[in-house]
Amino acid sequence: MSVAVINYDQPMRWEPDSRGRLEQAAISLYGERGFENTTVAEIASRAGLTERTFFRHFADKREVLFAGGLLLQELIVSEVSGAPDSLPPVDAVAVGLEAAGAAIQERGDYPRQRQRMIAASAELQERELIKLAALAARLAEALRERGVDDPAASLTAEVGIAVFRIAVERWNEEDEPGDLPQLIRDSLDQLRAVTAGR
Amino acid sequence: MSVAVINYDQPMRWEPDSRGRLEQAAISLYGERGFENTTVAEIASRAGLTERTFFRHFADKREVLFAGGLLLQELIVSEVSGAPDSLPPVDAVAVGLEAAGAAIQERGDYPRQRQRMIAASAELQERELIKLAALAARLAEALRERGVDDPAASLTAEVGIAVFRIAVERWNEEDEPGDLPQLIRDSLDQLRAVTAGR
DNA sequence: CTGCCTGATGTCAGTTGCTGTCATCAACTA
DNA sequence: TAGTTGATGACAGCAACTGACATCAGGCAG
């Protein structure tokens, strides 16, 4: 087994953390001129790399903004799996989503900037939606592992995501960022009120 | 006011219904080789037209499969708007979605083929999702016009779409196509059971 | 110490989706 | 009969992506 050694004195072949530099470059350019008005060549150039290298790190131009989503997904799923068995499915999902909300809030300004970028581009919205759909699928799986049967599991997951979406949307529209987990709880209550058969 | 006259004898400059021919060509090619493996040039060629003309009729390669969606959207919205005022929001939405389900069912095999194509391509799924999101937005608007306040309106619309998605998905997975409106009703009942906070 | 190997990057050529611009010309209109 | 219009073609060009091969610092085996 070998140990990674970082050499601080001798010149390396390349500057380190090219992926991180690409991410930074992309986000700042998207912020400056908008997503559609920046080319991958420009991103690569600002990062001191080539276009080809960009595509080695990110599947496509949009993916830069969604690379971090996996961690959030894992957080949510682990929270759902770890929730007490006594908790009904919707509430288990709520636990996961609130944890995600809290995590998002801790990241400062970036999530809201990012959300505004997405709102400004149909292409990015499409990507966001399919990521959320994937999350819903993972959520449904987690519910099935809790013993929830399948029509109910998918439905609960999908509806949970809908609640989450609306809460995040409202959170983004606020002038001053409010309490996201609280917004999620509120939305879920609203949902209950709305579906409660008359 | 002028009357459209169709000349059956004299040669026209172009074969009629180029848009329809493009649509047919695209759908059959997508079915034969899959969406990703067919180029717009091939579609245009099969339709006896040029690539440029394809893009005059359809905003992009995917849009061919979603062109008809507008009518369905209008159907749903008009059903919701026309539902008795006494009906609670969720049920008004249900009326619209069931009508859509019935309309889809009447179209024979095509909707299920189309759905299978979409399921086979991430790109198409993205488009599908954003179309459904647009539908949810229109639905929410229709609810607001019924006097439903906004957090509830968006939530109801979004959740209605989630129910619809799941029902259609299950319908597509069946060997023999079952009763879609019924599936929608069932899914909604499931939802009620699931959200009924104990 | 030497020489091979590996992995991250560069280079380059090519495909495809999509757009702008201008030309064409049958059918309609005045 | 002359002018206009609208659907199409022709063509050039950009940007997103992909495949194939070259490069070479750093690590590793001997």
C-alpha cells in the first residue's frame, strides 16, 4: 500500500484540483453571463485547461451544477432508512427532507444563487427535474426496505419530492432566506389539509 | 374572407402536410433505431424534406414527441375549470386527470409506444418532466381561478401530477393495457391513505 | 539508480444538433 | 398582369460532445 505524497517544492506537471477549478470557473461564468451565454471553451480557458478535459470531469455542461447532489441524496436516504420503524412512511420521508433542508441552509448563499440560475434556464430545469425524479426513485426504494408496499412507496416518495420542490421554491422567492426545514414541514401540513378527503 | 381551396389536379409546388410527414418519419425512425440513434437529417430525408425544414416545424429533435401535449393540457385545464364549484380542489384536479386518462386510452397503441420510447431515453425523460411541470403550473393557475390560495393551489397541482405520473407508469408496465382513469382514481385513493396523518 | 507503467492532460479530427441568412418560386391578391 | 407572401431549399457556421492517439511527471519494481 502506498501513501500519497504531496510535493510542495518541486513543480508538478499540472496545477492541482483541475476539477475544482473547472467547477469554480463554470459557476462564476454562469453567474456573470448566464448559462446559455457561456461556452465550455470559455470555462476550460478560465480554468487553464482544455475543453476536452472539462468533458472528462463532467458529463455535460449542465452537470457541473448538479455534481454535489449525490451527497444530498445519500443524506436523505440514510435519514429515511434510519428513522424509527414506528414512523409512518410520509413522516420518515419528511425526516429525510428536513435534514436535506437543514444541510442546504448551512451552505450559505450558493444554493440560492444556484437555484436562481436554474430558474433562468429551461435546460437546467430539465436537468433539475430528472435529478429529483432519480431522488424520488431512491426514496421509494428506501421506503420499500422499510416494508412499504410498492404503489404506496412510489407515491409517497413522489409526493414527498413535490412537497420539497414547493418548499424550496418558496424559500428561494423570499427576500431574506427563511427557515427551510420549517417551510418543508409547513408544506407537508398543507398537503395533509388538502388531501384530507372532505 | 377567403376559402381554402385544394387543387387535386394541378401539381403543387410541394407535397402537402410536410409537418405531418416529418412527425411520421420521426416517430417511425425513433421506433426502429431508437431516439438517440436517429439523426434529424435522416428524419428529414425520409419525409422528403431538408433538415432546416424540420427545425422550422419543431423546436428540437425531442419536441416531435410532445407536440400533441398541448391539447391534453387544454383538456385538463378546461375540465378543472368547468368542475362544480362545490368540488374540493383535489377532486377537481382528479376530474381533469381522469378525462386526460380517458383521452389517452382512446388513442390506441401509440401512447404506450411513445411512453416506452421516452422510458428508453434520458433526454426524452427530461423533456417529459418539464412538460409535466408546465402542466402543473397551468393546473395551479386553474385552481387559483377557483379561489384556492396559492400554497395550496401549487401543492395540489403538483401532487395531482405526481399521482398522474405514477398511474400512467403503472399503466405502461401492464401487459395488457388496463383502465387508465381507474388507475388514476386508485392512485389518488392510495395517496389519501398514505397522507392521512395518524 | 534505472527503466517501465500509469493516469491526467493535450491535440486533433469528426459528428450532430441547431441557427442565421438569403434565394426560389407557386399561389394568392390587388 | 404585376406584386406579395409563405413555405421551402441551400449554405455557411457555431457549439456541444466523442473517439483516438500523443505526451510526460510521478510512482513503482527490479
